Amino acid sequence: MIYTEINNFKLPDSFDLNQYELKKNYKFIVELDIFGVESWKVQKITLPKYIDFMWQDIKIDLIDTNTSSTTSQLYNFIKNNKLKELNFNIKYVDGTGKEISMWTILFKNFSIDFGILDYGNDKLLMPSITIEPLDCILKY
């Protein structure tokens, strides 16, 4: 059998790339409106993981900016949040930006890490949120 290799993954030559678009891990939108954080500030997110009848923690890495500070947005959420249960969405999009799949994450407990300051490097300041899901629902 003859194979085509894409990102070190072998597909049979009979696989029709025009019929099936492979999902890319960099084509996503995370709606963090609940935290007051814009979607474009999400650098990385772990997808839901289910182990031993329990949803595992989801980590969201963010970038911070001088204007519209992510740190300030997260801090304001902590100070002003009165909600008991929270949710957010993770959307997959195709090559044209069309939404093709969506997870809704329901949660109550979370932690916020405001990042690390270090004179020894010039990396971006990246706060993060760790979510403890109550439930993860794949809507489509």
C-alpha cells in the first residue's frame, strides 16, 4: 500500500484530502467572555480529558498586553464574580474560519496564575487559568 505523509502521519494514497479536511490544532477559538478576556489572547488550551469517570483539569495560557491588560481583566473577574456555576466554549474552525465543532465546559472551581517575572529572559508575560470541569459537552 502506498502512503502520503502529513505531519509524520501516514495516510493511504486513497485518502481524499478534498473530501476530508484534517483538523489542525492551531485553528480554534476560545470564548472567555465570562472572564472578560478577548478570544485572541488565548495562546494555548488543553482539550477535555476524561480519566476514571472524571473530567481532568483544563489549562488555558494567555498573553498579556499593556492596553486591555489580561492581568487586570482576570483580577476584576476575581473581585466581581458572584456566579456559582460558570461555562465557556472551545470552538474548532476550518480553513475558512467556519465553526465545525464546539465544546462547552461547565465549571465551578478554577485557579488563576498571573505569570512569572524574570530579568533573565525576554518572553511574554503569560497568565494562565486552570479550570476544574464539572462537565464537558461536545455539542457538534
